[in-house]
Amino acid sequence: MKRIQFDYEVGERTYKVVGDRHLTLYTFEPPGQFTHPRPAILFFNGGSFKKDPKLPNQFQHQAHYFSTLGMLAICVDYRNGADDGFIPPQAISDVKSAVRYVRRNANELGVDPNNIIVCGSSAGGYITVSSIMFTDLDDEQESDQDIDHVPNHFIVFSADMDGVDIMRRRYPDLVDQATAFSPLHHIKKSLPDTLWICGTGDDLCEQNKRFVEDMNQAGNRIEFKTYEGMEHGFFNYGKHENTYFERTKDDIEAYLRRKSLI
């Protein structure tokens, strides 16, 4: 795992060890003193299934901003395409481990264990959705499976929900098993209150829209927010002169304020 560079000062906590891989939470602390438990927001980057994956610092600018609003913001390192023998169910398990770690250590972190938000983009969106929907996907060595791994609120930036298609394209040896971890094939009431953001110029937009509609029909509560003509990853820092980074950041902040989380 290459050394990850951040533009801000971050704390580092190992939340899980797999072989010689120390999976890390990169924490952004709010300024000043806090007198009551804070909400925590965990960011899971996209682009992680490639051999040269994107890194947790993809969301560092969002994390820094939300830390200034009094949240503990965390960029999560999880297993990815650069790890030997990687398959997506490992990353799905890592999401659960990260949420459990924050809940288990809530007092030490100064976090309210009932105010945990998860945000995932693209591959990070797929693994976070899957971590919630598929309770049987877990690491056997996980010692605290009794701790709830489901966040209280959820934010997704456009993510492929067709696990069969993902495995066919990237992990063909898993195609025969892929339906078991394909959200598109398991419509059910399962997600916490969710904000879903997608550009209409994204190839995944229609799939995401149908998935959200079907999930809402099944009893979920998902708000679907679109940006006209915008492509996959349009919200990333440095794109479009940061116009949509700012707008989507504001969308998330408004959502969190409506839910009285900040």
C-alpha cells in the first residue's frame, strides 16, 4: 500500500489487520473543544477495484469541511485492487469493520454511536450499499459481529448496483456467485435514511434511478438528487472549477441539517 498524502493534518487509527495489511481510518478532528458526543461521517472512495486504485484521500476536502462543522470526519482505507488476491466481498466486509470500530470506540473518539453517517462513491458506493444489504458477508475472524454495522444515515454518489455486471467485467471467476452480492437483484427494505446523488450524464444514472424507485417501493426512504448533464465523478475536488464539489457539499450539509445531525 503506497503512502497516502493528505493536504491536511490527519490522525491515523488502525481499525483492522489482515495479514500484513493494516487498514486505517484517517481522521479529521473538529477545531477546539467539544462538550458532547459528535456525529461521525465515514467516506469510502471510488475507483478501488482497479489495479492502480484511487485512494482514501479522494474525499479529504469534504472530510476537512465537515470536520469544521463539528463532526468527526473519516476517510477509510479498505482492501482494494492493489491487494494480492483482492475480491469485492473483502471490501464489503471492511466497511462493516470500520463502522463497528467507530461504534465500539465511540467514547474514546467522542462520537455519538447513534449518529454515524456513511458516504460512498462509485465502487465505494457499491460496497457500502452491499455492506448494509447483505448481512452474511463478513470476515470470520471479526470478533465483534454483535456490534451493529449499519449506519444511521447514508449518502451515495452514483454507484453500479448490478453486482453481476461488475463481476463479469472485473472478476469473472465470481460471476456464478455474483447474484448473492448484487443489490440490484435483492430489492428489499434494508437501507437507513439515504441521500443519493447522480449526474444525468452518468451511464449509471438510469440504473440508479430505477434502483432507488424500486427500493423506495419496498419501504426504504431514499432522496434522489440529480445534476443535469453531469458525468460520473463530477463532484470530485478539482473538477469543473470546484463548482459541483461546492454544490454537492452543500447538498450533504443541507441533508445533515434537515436530519438535525449538525
